[in-house]
Amino acid sequence: PTLEKELLPLYFGWFLAKRDEDFLRKTSHDFLEQLGNLKAFKKRLPAFGYEDKQKLDLLKHFAKSPNILHCTAKFCDYGKVLGSEEYAQQEAVKKAYSRGYTLHISALFATPRTVGAQVDLTADQLLVWPLDAEKEVMPRDNLPRGSRAHITLGTAAEVQDVQTGIDLLEFVKLQQSRSDGENLGELTGLVAGKVSYCDNGMWMLNLSRKIEVKSIYSGYYG
Ligand code: ACK
């Protein structure tokens, strides 16, 4: 028999355990509800693409949510993406495959396009983080490795999931050039933390306690 070439997935990434996925979805709803009710947010609706004083339900605005919550490590498109074969063949990737990892979420963010969770990768997790993940989006900026790591929680109707990581890099870039954005309030409960605003309808919640979720590093072939 001939040896078949190894199949490459749509993407490699960390897939949330069911329970933690449910918890994070609930957390995301809570975040959007509280953000939408914030005075400072209501005062800045035009930046979000709505008219002043218009009634906006953020849960409806983010019409789509991924079927499986995950943090993408490497997008391969079944091998069509250059470098995916090399990525898959790395010892670190083979070693990590189907192992359990705890992901640390330090912030939640919402823009007119996407809502997502910022993931702080550990040194161990960075071993399977592609070298060019940030450069691919922002070639001229020297953003720290892992800056793009995120979990997409939802997107507006016409927006693709890939946008969430791009939005996150925009936040990181803005935070590097100015300080932390304007502090405009606090949220409580599941999503306790400080809300900051970075112009252009870009909102970030820095969690006062990181959220930890369990995940499995694997490939998605669907
Ligand atoms: O939310 P995400 O990180 O954004 O998870 C999905 C996953 O792959 C399946 O579509 C991400 N994705 C899509 N296209 C790309 C791309 N060109 N580069 C990096 N990630 C991508 C998408």
C-alpha cells in the first residue's frame, strides 16, 4: 500500500472543555449586557455604528457565535496556507497534540465588528505559537509574540471570525503607543474589572481576576 500524506486540519488550536465553554458564553453575555448599559457606552453609540440614543442590543448586534469556542494557534486551511506542513511537523506540535492546557483570559473586548477574549499564553503554549502570527497582520509593528491569541465570542452579521485577532492586535498596538485608553467605568460580578475606551468604538474590559478555562490542543478538520 502507498503511504498517504498526513492530513492537515482547517486549523490547530486549543478547544475549550464543554463546561468551561458554557461558562465563557455566559460570561460573554454578561459582559455585553453590562457594557451596553454603561452610560459611557451609550454616549458613544455613533462610534459603534448606531445613531445617538438608538436602542442597541449588543447580544443581537453580535449575531454570530462560533460553534466551538477555541483559541486558534495556526490556521492551515487543510494545507493551503504556506508553512502549515512545516508547522504540523514540529516536535513541539506533535508533543502538544491532544494534551490538556489551561488558558488564561486577562481581558474581554468588543468592537463594532467582534467580541472576544484576550488569552495570555504561557511559555509552554508559546512553543506551538507560529512565529509570524502577529507579523502577518501588522508587518511593520513589533508586537510581542502571542499578542494575537484570542477566543472569538461573536461577530457582527457580515464579519468573519478572523477579524477578532486583527481587532485584538489593534488594541495592543494602541495600548503600546498611548497608555491604556480612557478609563470609563467598572463592571461587576462574573466580569469584574475596569472598562477602557480606545476610540473607534473599541472597548476593553481588563478583568480584575483572570478567567481560567480548560482546553485541549488539537486540530479541527470539519
Ligand atoms: O476566531 P478565529 O481565531 O478566526 O477562529 C477561526 C478559525 O480560524 C476557523 O475559521 C481563524 N482564521 C480564519 N482565517 C484565518 C487566517 N487567515 N489567519 C488566521 N486565522 C484565521 C478564525
